[in-house]
Amino acid sequence: MPVATVVAGGACRRGSPGNYTPGQASSPGGVATGEECVQFRVLGRVEADHDGEPVPLGRRRERCLFGVLLLDAGTPIPAERMAALLWDDQPTATARAALNTHMSRLRNRLDPHHDGSLGIRLVSRNGGYLAEVDPQRIDAARFRTMVERARTVADPVERAARLREALALWRGPILADEATPRLRERIGAELTELRMTATELMVDAELAGGRHQDLVGELAALTAEHPYREGLAAQLMLALYRSDRYAEALAAYQGLSERLAEGLGVAPGAQVSKLYTAMLRRDVPPGVHSASQIPRRPPARETDRAPSTGPERVPRQLPAAPPWFTGRADELSTLSKALASPTGGETVPIVAIGGSGGVGKTWLALRWAYQNLHRFPDGQLFVNLHGFDPSMQPTPPATAIRGFLDALGAAPSTIPADPDAQIGLYRSLMAGRRMLIVLDNARDTTQVTDLLPGSATCTVIVSSRDRLTGLVSRHGADCLSLDVLGEAESWDLLARRLGVQRLAEEPDAAAALLAGCGGLPLALGIAAARAATQPASGLAAIAEELRDTTTRLSALDEDDVQASLRAVLSWSCAALTERQAEVFALLGFAADPDISLPAAAALAGLPAAETIGVLRALERRSLVQQHTTGRWRMHDLVRLYAAEQAQVLPADRRSAAISRLVSFCLHTAFAAGQLLDPHRPPIALADPVAGVDPHPLPDEAAALAWLDAEHGCLLALQQRAGAWGRHREAWQLAWTLDPLHGRRGHLHDNVASWQAGLAAAQHVGDLDMQTLAHRRLGNAFVRADRFGDGTDHLGHALEVAEQAGDPAGQAPTHLALALAFGQQGNDERALEHASQAGRLYRGLDNPVREAIALNMVGWYLTRLGRHDEARTNLRSALALSRRHSFRDTEADTLDSLGYLAYRAGQHADAGEHYEQALTLYRDLGNSYGEADTLERLGTAHAAVGDHARARGSWRSAIELYEAQRRASDAGRLRQRMRDLDAAPVTDVPASGAA
């Protein structure tokens, strides 16, 4: 038996001599072939061994040359490139001759007979150099192969073992003793990155295998070695978190955040921040163990430091750096791009930072300024212009100019009396200087214009609650709109003030405190200051005040007006006109979560053109935000303040505004619902309030788009209508939303809407309203898989309708009961109710609703195996729905015909029917029916062995199920995907579209 020499990651064996040619695949398992066993290593020092004995490779540059050839084995490297690599782009005049000498010496050592008998041949070809060798004799190539094979291993324990084996091939940096750092970066960056990727994949696998506690020490060492590697930091966080070391997991994120901020001037990326947020909520899913998608940062590099103080009169007017600044990485990057170092242009770089009071505009400006002091060796000017300070008048530009002249060292005797001349002197003194000017809290563009320097070597940052559009249009300023902090950044701010340990000790209170502050830095700062000065009371007391909307603003008040949220918001409102202030108050009282222009015009009782002018004025003051075209919203705390201001308005004006808004929304929603379901018997509405015109909706597509956009607002308005005592309108809103909820699969919203509708009907005392509400709420419960609640309400509705001898009320209740029993698997009872509904609708001469009943009858007959009867009923349903242009039931019936064909073994016909149903559902925007049909279509594909198409249909169905919060359906279908190759598909779930 031949002797085998084991080398890390592979083995050698004797075989047929000279059987390798470039491009040939390696032998199975990474086993090299050749007359003699020769192995080459570049993952560390460049080495070669022959049957376990080292092969001398000569001097450092010869070993380096050999390593470069091995890394690109099989690919010719031009002599010019090789010389540039080996001499770091500064080859000597004799470099080419030296290369030939080095190649000759290497050949004599590795291929003395020039026949490749030892498995390698070094050749010169076309003015370049080439190593012909089996790649699997080279540790770098074996490493790549082993990593790729490990990726395909399903079992995490085995995958981790294979990756550890691959990583064991590394003995140090690539060409450890031969390459310069520059050369290593040029030839080995991709391989080094693969090493780190393999390390993270190995850790992922071991985390998936449950080795959390065992990995903590190893990951701590890895993150110390690679401090900016976010993937490793995330894995350390996970290992600590799953080892019940919650505070240390959060501290690991804090450490990463600080390292990135100090070393690179950036914040953690989106993926690790998302993980951090999940940890704050203590809801990291059990299956999460991978951070491989987290964007990686480049290695840190030295940055310039701020220069020394310089000349005596160089102004340094910046206030102290913000002590607890956190986050804002994107905004800091935007500032850096907009305020790039001057390049000799003629335009002064200006950025206007806009945002609401307390959002952190000044802190952002100062943070960027201190990070970039080295760019402004001639000084920094700063002035608070008090644009929105009620305790004093805005600073006149002339006063600010005089202060700047003093700071610049202008002798009093040289300063002219004329204001325009002072401006000229200021700009003359600034000419050619590299200076930063921070103009804080500006009221408007007029206050700022005279303070702008004329020299493009200067840089200007302006902060204001006003959007300063004139500064943008007339002076070319860039506009940066500052929003609130994200959840992770907010927690980080609290942690810097209060310490990670304190937040970890009261996680629920900390979460409530974060939610109450809504990411507003001022609110967070006030809450943190209260907690810091009242350590004995804990966070829970403050959190409780913030949970209650009636006390939230009071919890954020301080004696110092500069640190009182109400005071800060009042300063913004002080600049409003009377009409603007009234609209602001009404928006806080009635607009939630946002509002469109037509709805705002109805609320304000103003023409649309005048309303948009008011909204823009409020937006300029950063009191509202147009977060998407034509829609405005407020921060939660600003809305609370506005709602307080609304209570000061006369009661009749508040009531009139509410009437206009409810009337506008109700009548528009009613019209939209009729377009979606024109065959539904309408309810009676009062005429629109005087001066209110419902939004025009020309067709079904416009109706669906309007309802989608307004859905959240309509739900919120329905709840408020009940609180305002407008119970009939609350019931009517539930009715108008029914078609949208059915098409879009808003099952839980439908339940909540009809619960409010039933409560409203009971307040009104109208028996017909209550009966309809019981029926619709019962149907909503059934569709949300709450069958007990559903059948209770449906039974009550049916009893009332039967006692009243009301077939029009009995028929739809029977339909809902059919669906309830069918979804519980009682197809016989379901068929009874569906058949009774069909008979009632036939007697009522309502062919559209009869078609719905016939479709349900056909469905349950199919379930019971009575295929011929089912086909008759379904064909009648399809004919009726097409005759009366009722496309919803047409789509449902096509889906049922697909199910019938599937059960009859006619899989091609089933697929055709399902595809036709899908086309209709998508055209109608009926994503609820689309999801169910996609699942059934996938089942038909699976039945004929087309697993790829089955998986595609099921994936699409799962996405829709999840969007509709149908968690049980999504979970069941995921299990079917896992079982697809293990067992035949025999059935499909009961129809949800019937």
C-alpha cells in the first residue's frame, strides 16, 4: 500500500505521473495527483514540501514571486505587472532581468527536469510568467473549495466542523514573511475577506448549534482583533444574549458604537442596529443566528487632528461639544458631502439644518464641527440668533455682525458706523480664510443673509425651525431635514446618560420611556435628567407618566424653559398667525395618524389652496411634516401639544370642524365602498355637511387607492367618532370599510371595526343596525379563525332575522354560517347553510348574491366528493356572476372550479382555472383571495411533480399571508414547503375566498 502524507486540509497520494494539465478539475475530495506528493502553502509563510520534507525556495523575493504565481495558478502574469507587484510599483532598471533569474532558480528547485513530473511546471509565456499546477495542491485553493463545500452542508454542527478545518489551513497572513503590507492588500484582499467570511459563517453555524456560552470568549478575542467588524460584534451580542448575559450583550453594542464613532465617524449599520433593537425588546427570534448580511466597514485609518490654537485672534466661538450625542451617522455623512472642502469654486458651501424644536439641530451642527475642526484652521464663529425664543427678540443681523467683527480682531476705530459698510468689512476680513460659521436658531432667511461670507473658502451651517427655502433658492444652500432618533439611537442616548446596567434592570420601564419620548432628543434628555436626579424612584414612575397621554407632556416639563417641552413647542407656535394656530390645534385634535390635503381642508373649513398655504407654513416651522406627497403628519408629542391648544378653541368651532371631517371621510368612503361592491344594498346617510364636497372617485381603481391611503385614518376616525358621541357615523364607517377589509385581507382590523360598530349601534338603540352589526362582526370573527365568537354573533343575528320574518337578513347570515362550519371542517352543515342562502336569495330575486351562494354550494359539494352536482352549481354561479358583471364572485367561482378539477385529478384544468382566478383577483386588488388561490395553484403544481413552480406559488402566498397577519396560514404553508419532497400532496385547505 502506498504511503500517504497528510497535510492540513487534504491528503497526497501517488498516482499516474504527469496527469495534470492547467484547467483540469482536481481529484475527488481535494486529493492531489502526481508521481511525487508536493504541497504548497501561501496562507502564512510561502512553503513547499515533498513527501513531507520541506523544499528550499531561496531568497525572500524568490519566495514572494512563487507565492504570487501560486495565488494566480494557471493564469499568466505579465512581466510588467509582476515587477510592479514585487517592487511596490517602483521597479528598478534591472527588475526584468532579476525576475528571469528568480524564475530560473525556482524552476531548478521545483521542476529540475522541466517535465512537470513533480506536479508543477513554471513557464514563461507571452512576456509573462505562469505556474501550471493542480490548484488543490495549494492551500489557498483548497481553502476556497472547503469553504464552498461547507456552505452546502445542512447540519450546523458538521458545517462548523468543516469550516474550522478550512480555517486551520491559515498559519498567518498571506505570504507572511515575504509580502509587504501593500502587496498583501493588492493580491490577498479577496482571500483575506473570505477568511473573515468563513469565520463568521463558522460562528453562525456554531450559534445555530447552540454553542452560545462556549463562543463568548472566542468572539471577544475576535472582536478585539477586528474592532470594526460589525458581523463579529453582532455574533458576540447574540452569544451573550442567548447566554442570559443581557446587559453585556447591550454593552457589546455600545462598545461597537463607540469604536465606530471614534475611529471611523460612523454609526453601526442597519442590520446590527436592527438586532440591537430586537434585543431591547427581548424578542430576538430563536432561529436568528446569522449576521452575514451586515454591511462591513473599511479598516480604520489615521485621520488628521485639529491644529494647534494658531494666531492669538483666531476666533474659537463654538460652544462645548455635545456630551451625549449619539447616532446621526447618515446626517453627519450628508453634511460632510454637502460641505466638502472648498475646491476653488465661487459658491460658499451652506447647509440649512431644519427640524422641530428639540430634535437636535444644534447638537448635530456642533458634532460635525468638532469632527472637522482640522478643516478650519482660521477659526470658527458661532451666534445664537434667538429666532424662536419668546424671552427675547430675534438677534438683529447688525448685532451679530458687530460681534463677529470683534471676534475677528477688528479695532473699534476701524469699524464703520454704516451697517452696510460693516457687512463689507466683515466679508473682507473673511476673504481667503478657511473658517466655519454656525448660525444657530435662525428665524428666517432675512435674518441670515447679511451674515453669509463672500469667500468660498468659508463654510456655513444654519439651524432653524423654519425650512429657509429662500436660503436654498437664492444662495444655493443644501437643506437637511432632521427627524427624530430611531429606537436603537434613542436607547443609546439614554444608556449614555443613565448607564446600560440601569436600563437593563428595568427593561419594561425603559421601553415605555422610549415609546413615550418618541425619539425626540429633547424629550429623551428631559426624561433622562429626571431619572438621573431621582435614582431612588426608579424608571417606572417616569415611564407611567409617559404612558398616560394626559400626563405625558407634564412629565416632560422642567422649571428651566430651555428644557421644557411645552415651552419649546410654544416658541414655535408663537410665530404662527391666528388662522395657522387654529389649524395646528385642529390637526392635533383630529388628524391621526396623518391627513391628506382634502381632509385637512374639510377639517379647517378652508378652500384647498388656502389650506395648503397654511400647511406649508406649519411645515416651515417644523410643526408638521409632509412625509409623502399630499399627506402631512405630526410627531406624537407635537400632536398632544396641539390637542391641548384645541381645548382653548370655542366649543362650537371644534364641533363644526369635527362635523366637516367626519362628513367628508364618511361620504367619500361610502362612495368608494359602493364602487368596490356595487351590488351591496346601500345604507342611508345624512346629506354632507354644508361646504363639504366628498373627494371625487371616478372608478373602482381610484376608490381602492383612496381607501388604501386613508385606511389607518378611517379606523382612527371611527374610534374617535364613538368617543365624540357620533355613534351613528361610527357604525356607518364600519359598514363602509367592509369591502376594503375583504379584498385586502385586513381580518383583525375588520374585527375591531365591527366591534366598534356594534357598540355604536347599541348606543343608538336601533335594532336593525345591531342585527347587521352582529352578522358582520360574526363574519369578521369567522374569517379571523375565531369560530366560537363568530357563531355566537351569527346565531344571534339569525334568530333576530327569523323572528322578524326577514329573509333579506337571514340569507347573508346563512352564508356566513356556511363559511364558519366549512372552516371548522363540518362540510355537511356548511352545505346546509349555503343551500338555504341560495334558496332565500332566489326568492328575493337577487341573482348576484345567489351566485355567491351557488359557488359556496359547489365548493362544499366538491369537498364531499359529489363532483357532478358541484360542477352544475359552479357553472350556474359563473354564468350569473358574468351576466351581472360581478367579478368578485366570478374570481371566487373560477377558484372553486380549479379546486373541483384538482379533486377530480384534472391537474392541467385546475391550473388553468386558478390562473384565470388570479388574473381577476389581481385586477380587483383582492389580495386576500389571491393568497388562497396561490396556495391552491402551488398544490396543483406539486401534484404533477413541478416542485419549482409549486414553491414559487407558495412563497408568494406566504408573503401575502404575512402582510395580512394570517400567521397560522403562513406557518402551515411553510411546513408544507418543508414536507414537499417528503410526502405526496393530497389536499388543499378550505376556501377562504368563498
